[in-house]
Amino acid sequence: MLILYLVQMKRWLEMIDKNSFDRVLKKVEKPARYIGMEKNSIKKDLQKADIKFAFGFPDVYEVGMSHLGLHILYNLLNKEDYIACERVFAPWADMEKEMRKEGIPLFTLESREPVKSFDFVGFTLQYEMSYTNIINMLDLGDIPIYSKDRKDNDPLVIAGGPCAYNPEPIADFIDFFVIGEAEEILLDIMAIYKKFKSNRYKKIEFLKEVSKLEGVYVPQFYDIFYKEDNTIDRMEPIVEGAPKVVRKRIIKELDKSYYPEKIIVPFIETVHDRIPLEIFRGCTRGCRFCQAGMIYRPVREKTVDTLTELAERLVNSTGYGDISLTSLSSCDYSQIKLLVSELIDNYKEKQIGVSLPSLRLDSFSLEILKEIEKIRKTGLTFAPEAGSQRMRDVINKGVTEEDLETAVTYAFEEGWSTIKLYFMIGLPTETKADILGIKDLGYKVKNIFFSLPKEKRKGNLKITLSVSCFVPKPFTPFQWIGQNSIDEFYEKIKLLKKEIRDNKVTFNYHDPKISYLEAVLARGDRRLSKALFKAWELGCKFDGWSDFFDYNKWMEAFKASGIDPDFYALRKRNIDELLPWDFIDIGVDKEYLISEYEKAKDGTLTRDCRLGCNNCGINRSFLGGVC
């Protein structure tokens, strides 16, 4: 009885004081970020749950609630009676200030329970610029920041997502990583933990057991050795059974995989207020800059029947007025015309629209656009990626200027007048002519609009040219490329700003300093954890937000940590160099990436995988047959 009393007393002391919480909510900009209770959220009795899992999104609520993976894993875990999964987001600056002032620890939305009392705190790594938020959330949650400092009664801090394909920069903060598609492995991990928890749980023994699962990486089980030139010499397991190579986990039959029939509907506007309907994973195009196109191979589709059934359930459970067909290249879905037609027919009376957020110019179907516009017109977004055909061939984009002309001509004739075009600068072999081609394409689109007869022009023309700075990413053919310097990026931006002088054409660009830091973190090794921790100590957080990003603090952190960031961002890698992420097997052969790197130098195209196998290796390593 005494033990039970002490446990209950501890829990009572850990609970957030309601009066303090109410006082804080009155002082912050958007209280709805922190109250939970949204439609379709799930609140279980934490006392009855064998495992408590806090799903952490290291960014503000509006961003995190727009992430499909959160909705999938949240519902997947909660469908198990013995697991309670609750959400936690990075509090905005105003909320963090009040939480620290009132002594309120980081808490979950559903039960307002401190995250420190959970068994797991799982972070999704969607972009490198969220890493300092992870450190900040651990600190707010009173959880030791370094994995080595956590005891058996501290939560296990785990992470997954696309950035986990180079886990090394934050390896010192994470107990273990899930490499690949978490739906395939997460319940296996929970089952092992349940067994250990009920049988005198020891953290180290659990980690040894879970490290045997394909797709699990436990950083503390490995030592890294470096050469005199600071490149990696070797990586060695130091615990028996820890694999030398960690293979990603994939779902082989996406049509049979778990997908929620309900998703949480926030009280406030988020980045994407719509139903996300995932139609397939992977991509066959082989763009040489695109990490997602490599790490999510092979392509796996859902059937039209499965998708229409899911759409019906999600429409009924959410009330959203738009269905977004999500994938890396939605028009490449093999039955896209049939799917769009069925969805439009099913919901036109309810005025529920269908959108394709990722259009490629060459797969742009006029018939599909005709179907979509039956409900409503929105702005159209295309990504030529580069301003010249030569440059598009270098990156294997596989689209032409004629594709753009055809697409926008039809769009204008059908009444569209708002077009966004996305480009990158700093791509390998780029010249001044390639950069100016961005302006030329924007002006060409404008001229197409005004070449139409006056009676056919509808609306007020608005063309936006949005330019980002190229970041070489792991597991791409450009992983060996050195990034442009910040000064080089600014020179290219200056050139475009000078040349683009038209009130119908808006020019936007991404901050080169943020892109530089992104490259450092994307291509870094385990030694970067010192700089990350120091940057957080100096006040860095929400680094992807221009309002918060402080380049000078980051440079101070690198200097204090004895780290040269140029070594990671700007340095060209040798083909035979051991890269920090080489211990991970994504199924695509390194030889294939090298071959694509060489072809890029000549501007030689590689065909779409749907037209014939290009021998990337995924069929041998993960499928054992044809893709």
C-alpha cells in the first residue's frame, strides 16, 4: 500500500498544475496549439496502458499536424489496447517563456502529462533544421539530453524519418533510430519492450535485443575512427550482435499496409487543411538531386478500390473539403485518370475538391486538369528545377521547355492565372546562362498569357519564381558534390534580382545561410553533436524559421566546438571516401549512384524505371525480383 501511495503521490506531483496552465494560455498567441481535444484525437487512461508513447514533432503545432506520418503512426499505436500514444510539439517562443517561468515541463496534448513519465519519446526527423528543437524539447521535458546520461527510469528517446538516413549528427542524443518505414517495425519494437518492462527492465539489455531487428540502429553500440585528414577511417560495432550494416525496413505491399480511417482535425488553421490520401510510395524518375527518390524506392502503389474506400471513410470522419493525392510524383500513378474521375464523381455534389500537390510538367495531363477544375480552381505549381535544358539534363529532370509551354498554355486557356515555378541554384556544372534561364522561363510564361486573345484571358496574371539553394544530400548521385559557398549563392541571387523587372513576375529566394547550415547537418558526422549542443546553449532553435535563425550564433558554436563547417558543406568528397551514412543499406547500390554522378557530368539522361530496369539494385536487395 505504501508503494502504491508513493507512486500515486509522484504522479500527482508530476501533473501540471491547472491554474498555472490556465494562466499561461491567456498569455500566448495561439492557445489551441496546446489544449488538444480535437476531433478524432484519442485519449486513453494512461494508468491502464502498458506502454506510453509520446510522438514528438520538433516544430510548431501547425507544421506537425500537417505531417501524414504523424497521423499514421499515432493511429497505428493507439489501435493496440496496451499502448497509449499522445502528441507533443515544440512550443512556440511565447509558450516556452511562460512554461519556464511557471515551471511547467513539456507535456503531451491528450492528457497534459509530462513527457518524462512516458516510456518512449519518439521524434520524426523531417528536416535537419529541427535538430536544435529536439534538444530544446528534451530540456523542457527534464530528460537528459545525451543518451549516455539517461537512466533506466528515463524515457527511451528514438527517432526516424528521412533525416534518419544520416543519423550521425544527432546520434549522441538518440537511444536508437528506426531506419525506413516505421509502420513495418514499430509494433515489433513495442512488443519487445512490453516483454522487457514486465520482466525487470534494463535499458541496455532492451537495446541489445532491439538492435537485432532489421532497421534499428543503436549509436552507442558503435565506435567511429577518423583519419588524420578528418575523414572517417572505419566504423566498428562494439557490442556483440550489433550489425555492421543496417538495412532499411520497407513495406512490400502498400495496398495492405495500415492507413488511418480517421485523422485528427485541428481547431486552428494548419499548413495543410485537407485529407492526405497517399496513393503510392517511391519514384521511378531518378532525379539526381532528390534524396526521397532514392531512399523510398521501390515504387509501391495502392489500388483505386482501396483509395476510394479510404477517401470515403476520411471524408465522413473529417469534414474536410479537399482530398490531396500525396506522393513524390502524383501524376505518375498508373491509374491516375481513373482515380481522379471517380473521386470527382463521388464528391462533386458535396463540393469536395481533389488536388495534386506534386505535378511534373511531362506527366501533366490535360484530361486530369479538366476533371479537377470541375470543382474549383487553385493556383498551379510546377517544378522545372533548372532554367536551361542543359541543366535539366544534368539533374536528369527529364522535362523540356515544350512541356512547360503546353502545360501553361492549356492552364491559361482554361482560366488559370496564378502559376508558381520552383527552381534550384547552385546545381553541379551550373553557368550564368543556366541561372538567367530561370528569368527567361518566367518571362516566357508571361508572354504565353498575353499572346492569348483578350477574351480568353481570365483573372489577374501572377507568376512566382521561387528559388532554393541546392543542398547535396546523402544517398543521391550528388552526395559527393561540394555545395556553393554563401557568397556564390548571393551572387546568383543578385543576378536574378537585377534581371527580373516585371510587376507580373515575383522573385522569391531561400536564405543561403540556412541552406549552408542544412548542408552541414545533412552531410555531417557524429562530431557535430558538440556544435549542435553548443548552438542550443547559445539560444538556437526553430532554425528553419527566418525569424529565429541566427547565423552568427551557429558560427560561434562551430568555433567553440573546434569544428570547421566548410569541411561538411563545401568540400567535394572523393568517390572512395567512407561517408558517415555508408553503414546504412537503402537497397540502391553505391555503384549505381557513382554511375549517375558520372552521367551527370556529361548531361546524359537515364530513362524512367517504368520504361525498363536501370539496375539500381533495389530489385535484388529488397524485392528478389522485378520492381
